[in-house]
Amino acid sequence: MGHAFAKFDAEGWNCKKCGRPLTPCSVNVEYMGSSFFVELPGCQECGFILIDDELALGRMLEVEKLLEDK
């Protein structure tokens, strides 16, 4: 089971390709040999995962810097 990586409310968001609502999905994120299961909004039909700007430029950037410093 993934950890909530960020507080992002996917309610009201739909997949552009499938039109289905985005729901919380467990996603395996890999970087520099490290692997993490996190919960992100995604499409159950096609597998699209939404990573919003705040997450990509905020929390993920912090984790990236921590891993690079190791």
C-alpha cells in the first residue's frame, strides 16, 4: 500500500483520454535506484497518473535533492 505523497484532491478531475474520474492509485516511483510506493490520482482504465505542478516542483523536488545528497 502506498503512502499519500501529497494532499491532492482529485475530485472533479477526469482522464482526458478515457473520460473516467481519477481515483487514488498506488504507484511505484523509482529514482536513482530507490523505489517508493505512493498514492497518486490516476485513471483505472488507461493507467494515466496525475502529478500536479505543486507536487512535481515541491515535494518530489525535495525528495530528489535528498536522494542526490546520499
